[in-house]
Amino acid sequence: MPVSDRVVYGRAFKATPVWMWIAQRASGVLLGPLVLIHMWSSATAANALLNAVLLAVILVHGYSGLRRVAVKRDRFGVTLALTLAWCAIVAFFGLLLVVYH
């Protein structure tokens, strides 16, 4: 049995990769301060660099969170497709906001 597979109470699941666990925690910690800076004043809300960083952190947090939620072996393809669709939609509208704000 590979290290990434576990069976607990008769239920098999895959362990979260370390890089995804770190990305989820780090992006979660960064989101609060970045949103506060973004909302602090109208000047910081219009800063394209800050908005781009905030968008990147939101995408990392969303991707890692969605990939970790209920990853079942029989539904991995569906979960991955929904995750990529969410990332594409958020990236599209986020880039529109960053570029045209």
C-alpha cells in the first residue's frame, strides 16, 4: 500500500499531498490581511498589483481547497473538472477586474 493511501474505520482515502496542505494553509493565512489592505482605502483597492496578488491567493486557496474536498477515487475526474472550471471562471472575471479597474 503506497504511503498516500489510508484505510481508517474501513473507509479508504488518499492523504493530502504536503504541497497542497501547505498551499491551503498559507493562502488562508494571507487572505485576511490582503482583504483588509484591499478594503482599507480607495487607493489600495485600485492598486492593480495588490489586486493581482489577491486574485492569485484566491485562486491558490480555492484550487487547493476544492481538490481536498471529498476526493474519492471514483469521482476524481469530476472533482478535477469542477475545480478547473471554478478556477477558470474566477481567473477570467478576476483578470477583467484587475486589467480594467
